[in-house]
Amino acid sequence: MEPLPNSCRVAVFALWLLLGIVAVPGVVAADTTLQYQLGPGDRIVVTVFGHEDLSGEFELDGQGRIALPLIGEVGLSRQTLRQAEQLVVASLRPDYLVNPRVSIQVTNYRPFYILGEVNRPGSYPYVNGLTVVQAVAIAGGYIYRARESRVNVQRAGDAKGSKRPAGPITIVLPGDVINVPQRYF
């Protein structure tokens, strides 16, 4: 049996890298297990089926709460959409509605932030499916002294505030902080 040509070997290695079969130090593949967690600044639509008077559009305040008709304030910070729906259902049952059906959708995500050695550091509107390389492009690209191999991401939902190494295809979520460090040579 003949060995594979180099171009095929590279393609197979790239596929293994994307699938997480092979790890390269300092490079984090896209994390497909991430679930979005609500946070301050998110705008959501709460729909209580059959009750338009209880439905509406809301923005999570600085502490991640919204004020709903009848039930008052509900803390939704760090909750997935399904968890938030369950919280609203639990608040409506049994005092207000017998069998409430609730749907929550995000209409406007909070921004992500990029710092360090990029042309325009700052906050930018979040776009679904955003990766680190796309975020860097939105910020005007790397500057000449950027250390592209040491980019890290601080997740908005991480209570410890730990920074994780990030590769070009690492997924960025709303509220994340991307840091591009400086190289010294």
C-alpha cells in the first residue's frame, strides 16, 4: 500500500484537529457544547401563550433581572433560555396560571469585547457564530506586535473570571472578553 501524498496528510490532520481527535498546544477548537447564558444588557421577548398581557419585550438590568407583569422581578442572569423559561413558568404556576406555556427568545445580545494588540480595541455588537478570527477582523485586524499564538478569552459566564487559550476557530459568545497580548521580539 502506497503512503498518502502530503496534501492528503495535511487535509486529514486538519480534519482531526477540527474534530478534536488531535490537540495542538495553545490552540482551542470550536466548543460546540457551549450554551448561551443570559446576562445584563440582553434584550429578550417573553411570550406567555394565550396571554398577550403577560408577554412583551424586556431588557435584563445590571443585575440580570426583568420585571414581568403580575409576578414582578425575575432573576435570569446566567440562565440558559430553557432554564429562564422554566423560571418564568414556576413563577406563574399555580397562583396565576394553571398550566403556563412560556417561550423566551433573545432579540439583541450584549456586546463582546476585544483588547490588546488589534487596530481598534473596544466593544462590538455580537453576531451569531462569531469566532476569534472574525472578532479580530471586526476590530481591524492584528497590529504588528500582536502575539497571535497567545490569544485568550475570558467567558462572560465564568464566575472565576479565568482566561482560556483561544485559537482562530474558538467560538466567541456575547459578553466575552478577547485579549490579544503583545509579543516582545
